[in-house]
Amino acid sequence: KLRVRDVRDLRLDRPGTVASDYSVVGGEHAKVGGALVSALTRKLTEGTRRLRVMSRHKMGGPRNKTPTMTYTVRGLDAVRADQAFFAEACGRCAPCDATRAAGARPSSEQCESPHRISVFDWFGREFRSFPLRRPDLPCLCCGPQTNPRKLLLPLELASILPGQPQQEVGPDLVAEMITQTCIWPHERMPLIKSVVRDEYSERADPAKTTTSRAFSMSVTPELVTTTGRVLEPCSMLYGNQRVEGCDIRNGAWNLRSTAFQRGGKCSGFAIVHCEPPHYGSFQAGVFIETLKRVARERNMPLADARLIGKEIDACEAVRQYDLEPFLTGAVKELQAEEERNAQRERRPKCNIDLIIAVIGDNAGQNGRYVYPALKRWSHTVSGIPSQCVQQKKAMYKSDHRRDKMMASDPQYAAGLLLKINLKLGGANAFAETPTQIGRQGRGIELMHDGPNEGTMVCGLDVHHPAAGSSKPSYAAIVASLDPRCVRFKTIITEQGQIPSERTSSGRPTPGAVVQRQEIVGSLEESMKSLLRDFVSADCWRTGGRPPKRIIFFRDGVAHNQFEEVTRQEIAQIRRAADAICGEAYKPQLIFIVTQMRTKARFAIKDVAPSKGGGKGGGKGG
């Protein structure tokens, strides 16, 4: 949210301080209120927000309280109001006289000798009843999306229109909403029955059911009973022992004294602090010592990895919304320092294979900028895996609410290592196969129905940005390359867009709303690449043969798109198989469309409610 003090305390600092987003150096470019102009612009325009403002010089109605014109804010200008110049018609040349004679106002484009004037001077001349007192403030950019600086509005004249909804719900509110609405199934079902009984049943009070009776609706108050089946969990193979059927009723099992199947490679790591410490100084030694000790028990090379350089202080970069460029420079400096130290100590150089980022405890702030910026840098710029940890768990010795040592807690470190090991290319555990425990044993049957027959498991989803956003949609597909589903390859492609409006020449109208495509047009090329990798990896020892079976999970398809999506995308998968392996190759294809947030609610019948402390207690219903 745009805090009040961010606007009230706006000021320009010393001339010569240059905002990082602008390359022109000059006294008129500066920071605003101690923060970058780009940072405040993000606050005004973040997400799908379209902030509307009115100006005091465009008011009418009784007592001049009704705005005659409103403006959409595109951001803040980079310069002061007295340094923001634009071209103005002279009003004395022949083209200006002709335009004025036609009843129009002369424009600088038609004028023969236009002159430059600042926004501050122009408002002081044209609107003397609204004198500007703050020439040091920047202007609001309220022009069209293609050229926001075409219309500059002084900040001190603008007021935010009331009644504008918050279009994006922050992580804090989402977490609070889930906490309040998440109840146990045996508590939810009586509430559902009472709603049906009071509103839709034939015995309901007629005075309270006018809407349902107007549509001749009636619902029986009894719940539908169906037969369910509890799937038996398969046994898990870890590095040094076999964990028999896990207790799925509690959603967790004890992994104490167990090692991972394969530890991910890591020769060095770095620590980045994104939040100032509330107490003391930056010191994550206890946490790192605990993490390495538990990693040694899990058979991970991270136990012998070297901490590269000093802990990085990125707090100022986070405050200035400049984390990604800062991390790029900081990592380069650490790598150069490590190379010099390795040459001086005559030892092999260690690379930074992992970034451990210590973030704050405010989920809303982390979700708005810190976490997305860190992961964007990790995935698209550096390629270095990153792991975020909360400051209260990595920096403090105890949690006073639970009287528990947090920084030295092996349970917290073990949970982090489950994610870190996979990010480093390791494998935590294998599902035990029927060939290892007999055909009657528990295993993944579809993955092992023959000695030389492989199965590929794929997942596909399309991510669409928020409504009104100009960002494109992206399709992501991931496929397994080995029998145990621990080696994957991911392909991300940009989805095409269909403009809803076109000009007379057939080109898309600038700024027109685009129609998002759910059908992945590049699926055929992606499947070709995945099939080639499956054959070349040969993890099944099938002699380089393609998979016998493809299990394909498709997410995010609406009910009205089932037929079209399945028809077109299944055809692309078939064409990719024919192109790579020939027309004689006909793999068994299992195409599964999955959906979340279903309206159905379930509860086990005739079972006493249990409120155990496990993670999978079934509270979602």
C-alpha cells in the first residue's frame, strides 16, 4: 500500500543524486523523499492498480467540489516541476493565427517557433488562483500508456478519488482469510445442513425463503453418501534404511537418523541479509553450524561446503527496490575474492552453488517484493539456486513464545535440507518398486510393468497475469526422465496473444485488451525436446528407446474448454511422438485434467473426529 508518509514527506534531496533508472546526470534528477523515483512509481502502479486522481484546477459544480476531469496515474516524473519542460506554441506565427481563427487552440506541433516552458511556470501563468508552492516536487505522469509524460500534473494539485477498490489482496489478508474459514469437516457439515434446512427445504419458513420459492427451488436436507477408498502408502527408500508405510493420517513421519539417496553437489554458498536484524548484528553462525551438522547426517556435500566471503548486507538495496542489480554485483565481487584467496592459499576455487537469503518475518512485505525479486534473479539472471529462511528462525537463539532454540533446531534445518537438496540436483528418497519388494508389495505399478519399458510423467499449466495487465501468459511443462521421478526437465514458453481490437490495416490497436490463450500452441515442439532427452538420458536402461507410456497431467482448464484443449493438445503430443520415433511408435497416453478449488466438501461418516497435531489432519474438508 502507498503509505501516507510516502506522499506527505516527498521532497527532492541534494542536486546531483541520480536515480538508478535514469542515465542522464544532472541537478534536476534526484531521489524523492529518500527513495528512488522508480520505487514510488511501483507503489503507485504495482500489479493491476490503476490509481485515479482529480486536480483542484479542474473542479466544478456547487462550491467547486465536483471534479470535471479525472486522470489515471502512470507513475512519477523523474525531475522537479520547475525542471520539467515542454514545448508551447508562440501564438504569433501564421499557423497559430490560422488555428485560432478556426476556433481551436494553437499547438506546438503546428507552430513555427515554439518555445520551452516548465510545468511550474505554465501553471503559475494559466491558473493564478492555484499558485504552486512546491517547485521541488515532481509531477504525476498522467498521459496515455504509450507516452505517460505527455500529460504532467503537479503533485500538490492532485487528490486521490475516493471509493477506489484495492484490486490486489496481499498475502497477509489471504493468510488471515484462510485461517478464519478453515474449519474441521465435522464442524463444517452441520453448518451446511443448517443453511440448506433454513433456505431450501420444504419445511423452511416461507418468510425467509422468498428467493428460492420464487424460482421453485427445493433441496433435500440429506447429504449424498458415496464410497471412498483409502490408498495405502508405498514404502520409502532412503540412503541408509527403508521407511515402511507412512502414517498418512498425521501427514508426516520421522526422518531422524536417515540419509538422502543422493546428495546435491555444493562446493560453496553465500548468505544474503534482506532485513536489518532487530537485535544485535548479522550473525548466522549458529544456524549454519546446525545446517551443516544435519547435512552431514543426511549424506549431503553441503556439510563440507565453504562459506564464500562475508555475509552480504542487502537491506539498503531492498529498501531502494534495487535488489537484483545489487545481487549481481555482490556475487561477482565474492567470486573474484574467492578466486584470489584460492590462489593465495593454493587450493581449488569454490563456486557459489547456493544462496541462503535471510528475509524478514512480514509475509506481506516478502510477498510484494523481496521474494519475487530474489527468485527472479535466481531463475533468470544468475542461475544460482536460492533458499529463503526467516530471520527469527535463522538469527535468534530462542523463540520466547515456544521457549525453543530456533537457530539450533535440527528439525527446522532438516526441513530446509529437504528443499535445498532437490535444488542442488540431489534425490531425497525413492518410492520402493514392485521388483524390490515383490509384485504383491506396494509400489508405483504404472512405472514398473516391464524390465525395458519406461514411463514418462508430464505436467502442464498456463499462468495468466491479472486482468488488465500487459504482461504475456506463460506455459510451463515438466517431464520425468528416470523411473523414480527424481530427474526432471522443465520448458517455459511464452503464450501468444489475440488482440480484441484491430485497426483498419489489420494491426492490433495500441493499448487494446488482449485475449489470453489457454491452449498451448508450442506443446508439440516442447514434447519433441522432452522425448529426445528421455531417449538420450536412458535412465531406464532401455537401450535408448522412447517411453512405452506417457502420463500427462493438465491443470487450469475451465469446464467450457475441456473438449477443445484435450483435442488440440493430445493431437500435438501424438504428432511429436510420430516426428521423433516414427509413425509405428504409439505410446499409451493417459491424459488427466486436474482442477483445484472444487465446491464439493467431504467428511468421513461414522468416524470420531480427531484433532491430532499432524500436518495432514484433514482440516480442509
